[in-house]
Amino acid sequence: MVEEESFPKSLGIIPDGNRRYARKEGLTHRKAYEKGFEKVEEVYKWVLDQDYIEEVFFYALSTENLKRDEREIEIIFDLFNRKAYDLYESEIMKEYDVSIEFLGREELLEPISETIKEIEENTKERDSYKLNICIGYGGKKEIVDAARDLKLKNLEFNEKNLEENLYTSSSIDLVIRTGGYQRLSNFLIWQSSYAELFFTDQLWPEFSEQEFEKAIEFYRSSERNFGK
């Protein structure tokens, strides 16, 4: 029998490659992003099929992404306002009792703020699994915000207090990034400090269950000694 500790309990996903997929397949950005949104639910079903993954962090939109062409951001927000409801109202999310929380700077997300509030409110009583969606999010900004909170609360500046004032104090066991690039791109840099990193050349809309399983096997074969 495989020890439970050899499986990841928390998973981070960086879904890169939607725009390159559009160019590759001759699709509009909207159509490619639609496929990307659909892939989120598909991948999360694979996650829920594994009993050991309790929490997932999905990098939906960074603070840097918000500097892209205005029309592209409008497409993403419009799709979010429609597709996010499909996700949280889906039968599998209800069956597995999944709560959804959004991590990021709320002031950057006005066009989708009502959708965010409604989803968080309607899923807050679910407590079996947790899906965190990082949107309008930047890892450096999260740490700056935590440091500012310590100052406002007049708390001692130390590692424990800083961690407790981050958007989330969870640590990540495994980060999967699609699209071929091997970097974190400002994704949960504190929480991922000892994460195993799995990079795949598959673009996000093409990400397969076989590649997901390969990432899990990569984690299981890794020796995790946390610097000891």
C-alpha cells in the first residue's frame, strides 16, 4: 500500500497557453478562452477522482495579465460571469461539497465582483474540498498587502505573523504549469516555496488526463526533505 503522505494534498495549477492554442487552431481568442474555461471543470473532475487532493489553487488571471489589450480582458470577464456559475452549480461540485474562494485584489475586479460575491456566499458552507481561484492576483502584491496589515495591526514583523496575514496560509505540495514555460510567474510564491514543480508542453486547452496522472507520479517519485 502506498503511504498517504506520498500523494499531494494541495495542488496549484498555472493554465498557460490559451492564446497560443488560438493561433495553432485558427480560433478567435474568445473561442480559445471558452475551451480554457471548459478545461477547468474537466481537470477539477480528475482532481476530485483522487481522494487525497483536498485543496486546489487555480491561477485564473494575474495582475500582470490585466495590462493586456482591453478587449481581451473584456472577453475574459464576460466569459467568467457566465462560465463561473456553470462551475459552482455543477452536480459534481455539489456532490463533493466543494467551496470556492477567490484570492486577489478586489478593486481590480469590479466587472465581476458581484459574481465573485455570490459564488463565495453560496458555497461557504461546503467544507469537504476547496477550490481557490487566483484572479487579479500577484504573489509579490500579496506579501506587500500582508506586511501592510501587520503594520496597521501593530503586530511584530516575523514569519509567523506575515504568513497568517496572507490571502491564504495554505502551503502547496505540487504546482502544474501547462504551455511549456518553466516559471511560476508570480504565482503564490510564499505558499509554493517547497512545492514540487511539474511543467508540460501541452497547451492548457489540450491538457490531458494522462499528463495529469504523469504529474501525480512525478510528485510521488520526488524526495521531499524540506531542506533537511
